[in-house]
Amino acid sequence: MIAGILLFIPLFFLPLWNITLEAPQYPIPLGMDIHISKFADTHPFDIKNINLMNHYVGMQYIPETIPEFEIFPYVVGFMMVLGLIIGFFGGYKMFFAWFFVMAILGLLGMYDFYMWEYNYGHNLSEKAIMNFKNPDGSVMGFQPPLWGTKDILNFTAHSYPRIGAVLMFVGMGLTFLAGIVGFKESK
């Protein structure tokens, strides 16, 4: 379990997620890396260019910070300290308990991310320079996918985990595996 918890350390400096926008007018795709405490450009000025482009369809600017960036580092830090304590002093039942709490927190984080994307892509200004409608006449949304690839007008949006998230998932898997090994040893 300890090894799994230590894989959470890179979350404090490596990106968790990335959203990339490809379009013919951008030979180098625009991208945004999402860390537990900030948004960052994939290439210099990407977020500025995304904000300028999105302004035309009435989307909000990507903010410098969001409330979650204040909370996530503390939650991850707390779960790491708790995991280390359990790893040294707890048994397999505690390993499973930690894993399930972390899984629930991860699912809540993904839900929060989805809701942020939804608001960002659907809460459009009525004063937008350009207005696009769906075939049914409703206002078109510009929400990137939570996971995967999606075409939005002439853009292809990609949304995938980055190395921080991969290490977190591997670390969680190791804690679950430690619980299984502990369970088998207790029999």
C-alpha cells in the first residue's frame, strides 16, 4: 500500500488531465493541462488563444483559478497521510476502506469536472458575436468531452488523462491489490 500512496506525490507537479483542440486554422493544436491546483498551457499562450476564440461564441473565459484548486491539494495530501498511516498500521480491511473512499472522491472529482465543462460549454452569453443553433433550433453547446474525442463545429476536442492521473490510478490499484494480498494472508 505504501508504494501506491507514494505514486500520488507527482500529482502535485504533473498534469492530471488534458483537453486539446484541433482545427485547420491551428496547425499546432491548442491545449490546456489540468493540474490539481491550476490550469496550464500545453504550448505557450494556448489558454489565451482558447479564451479569444471562445469569446466569439459567447463562452466564459477560462479562469486563472477555481475554488477546487484550493481544495484538491489538501484532500489529496490528507488522503496520502491517511494512506501512509493505514499502510504502516492498518490491516487489509482498512486498505479496502481507503481505496473505496479514494474511489468515491475520484468519482466526485470527475462529476465536478463534468459539471464545470457543462457550465463552461453551455452557459453562453446572449451577446456573443456568433450564435450557432442545433438542427432542432436550440442553442448549440460547446462542451468538450469528459473523456474521449468529440467534433465541435470545425474543431476536434480531445480530453484524456495525463501522467498524474495514470500514476494515481496505478497507486489506487496497488492499494486494492495490497488489500487482496492482506485478505488472502488472513485466511
